[in-house]
Amino acid sequence: MKHARSGIGRTQKTAAKEGLFAKHPSRADTFTESVIREMTRLALAHNAINLAQGFPDFPCPEELKTAASVAVRDNHNQYAITWGAKNLRDALSARVKTFNGMDFDPETEITVTCGSTEAMMASMLAVIRPGDEVIVPEPFYENYGPDAEISGAVPKYVPLAADFSINEEAWKKAVSRKTRAIILNTPNNPTGKIFTRGELAFIRDLCVDHNLVALTDEIYEHIVYDGRKHISLGSLDGMEDRTVTIGSFSKTYSVTGWRVGYALADADLTSRIRKIHDFLTVGAPAPLQQAAVTALSLPGSYYLGLAEEYNRKRHILYNGLKKAGFSCELPEGAYYIFTDIAGFGKSDVDFARYLVEKIGVAAVPGSSFYHTGGETKLRFTFSKLDGTLEEACRRLEKLA
């Protein structure tokens, strides 16, 4: 993997340097590989505990495994309707109305996608014209910058404040006549920040005043702590026809490999998204869509239990990191701890490599979440078994 700031990972041999690709460089040539996925590969190579990539090492609910198996046996193995199986869209419509306070017509306003990653890409391509600008709060999930560029947009990175709150003046200055959209991720990866109703109202006002579209990634909506509540930007007055709410089954139901997500938007936006989605992926996996219907039928106690489980894991990792000498705060939501490593005297990339090779724990260099900066940050995930986290903490004690 190439990394402009660090050189972390392997240097790819360009066999086609004197051939077709050298003569016709593609847009992909401007991107590095995913740092997060590269850290997983390094963890495997060094037999390290992977606290880099955010996927669970514990099983999904038994009901979902049974439902997926039954769906395959019942021959749900061919294409579903391109924008999603009807029973899944119906179930999503009911769930979102109850939990998020938003009404979507399952026939014209819901698109089932191959994960939230495709939902974001399809949405960007649907609303962006080449040369448009997109506001991306920084730090950000590493896909958002490339997503904007692939769609032809110019990403405008706007730093959050030191406490990850919104700096209103910075956001106001970032808006220009070319601005078309704002990307928002709440609860946030990598910071764990949950944007408040007041912050969301500020973003709403920006969107309304400047005729912007909000693309909101809300895949961690059920993983929140300390009595906090997730609020969907699209539920605010004035945002009904200018928000694409993106979700996924990956994190809530511990099925990151299923790649079933969705985009919720008004009929006009959805019509555009569906056209892009059709040509990107045709449709999400048919049997797993049926299993997703079962996921949405789980009782309210499941979601309470999910948050309680992650709260316990949050404290295990937090206590271990503090004991090892990391500077960090408990996240408000999601399942990551974003640490400051300035006291260790190494850059994020050097320290991440040292942790993998010498300590046996993988984390993500902070600079992968920034356009510029982040060299004093590392991100750890606690989406792991208690035993996995406890062993990682024991290994990290060597640092102290």
C-alpha cells in the first residue's frame, strides 16, 4: 500500500509502466490503498491483535444466521428487485419511522445497496456535478475524500474543533457558490462524536440557506452511550427533501461481510440514486436481504443490549489505553477510541508499525482520517470479544 505521508506498506510494482496504464493514467492512480484495510493485512502478517479495522470477532445473532440459511434453501438466490426486495423496503420504512422519526415511501424513497459504502458513492454520483464542492468535516472516515473526487467534486475539508464540535465560522467560510453537498457522519468514525441537535440545526440552516444536499452516514446510530440519543439530520424541519440518510446492517447486527445497506431520500433524489445504483452493482445480495428483514424484527431489548455490550467493551479498552500511557477520552458513540500519541515521540505511521511488529496490536494511523495532519493520533476499535480486548491491553502494558 502506498501512503503519501509515510510510505507504510509495500511499494506496488507498476508492471504496466511502459504499457497501457502508463499512457492512460486513471483517476485511481491518484489514490492510495485503504490504510485501514492495509493495517488488517499487517496484523495478519505479524499475528497481531487487530484493533484497526472495525469488524467484530464475535458472531452475529443466531436468528440472522438461521434466516440467511433458510433464505438460501428457499431459493432467494437470484436477482432481487434492483432497489431492494419489497419486504425489506417495507420493514425499513416501518423501522425508520419508529426509531428515526422519518417517513419514507418504500416504493419510491428507499434504495437497498451493497453496504453503506455503495450507498454513499451512489448518492454522491447522483447529486454531484463535476466541479461542485463538497464539505467534509475533518477528521473523517477515509472513504469520503476519494468518494468526492470520484464523483467529480472538490472536497473542502473543514476541521472540527479540538473537542470535535462544529466551528460554525469555519463552516460558514467553507461554503461558496460551488458548494453542493455536506457529508456528515454521526455517531462519528473515528472520533465517537455524536452531533447535538443544536449542531444539526446549524447544518440544517446552512443547507437551507445555500440550497445544499446533506449526505448523512448514520451506521452507528444504535451504538451510543451515557444516555445520549442519536438524531437524524433528515428528521429536522426543512431537511426532508435535501437529505440522503445512509445506513447499514453491518455494525448494528455484526454482519460487516454481508454488504447490505440503504439510502433513504425523497422521491426525486431517490430516482437519481436508483439509476446510479443500478449501474454500479445491480442489487444487493438477495438471500441476505431476506435475513435483514429478520434483523429488523428483533425486539427493542436487542438494541439496548447492544449498547450495553459495547459500553462494557469501551471501558475495557479505555482503561487499558490509559494504563499504557495513551491520552484519550471515552467516545460518545460508535466503537472506536481516538487517541493522542504525542507523548510517545513517534509519528502515527511509525508508531502504528511499531505496535504491530513489536507489541502485537494493530491500530490505524490518525493521518488516514485527515487531509493534512493527524500524525499525533491513532484509532483503536473495541468491536471485539472481551478476551480479545483484555489480551490487547496486556500487550499494550509493555509501553508503560
